Amino acid sequence: MKKVRITQVKSGIGRTRKQKDTLIALGFRKLNQSLEVELSPAVAGMVDKVQHLLKIEEL
């Protein structure tokens, strides 16, 4: 699997409950927090739903 670094660059405030829950499920707690994850189909789907709030970099 490919590893990616995802960084939350926009806030979840004012977003729908599903989008907020997706950010929490990915493991984000704070703005500008970065996580390195393996890009499984499940994670790719979650990232796709909130891609407008994230910055994605391939490792």
C-alpha cells in the first residue's frame, strides 16, 4: 500500500456532522495536524469526502 501524509488545513466548524465525524475517524484533533497513513480503500474514501479540508502528500 501507498503511504500518504494528510494535513488538516481548514476547520471543521460549520461543516456537516458527517464531515466532522470523518475528520475524527481519520484521527484529526487539531488544525494543521499531520498524519501518515497507508492509503487503503477505506481511508481513501474518507479522504475523498473531506478533501477540501485537507492537504495530501505522497511519501
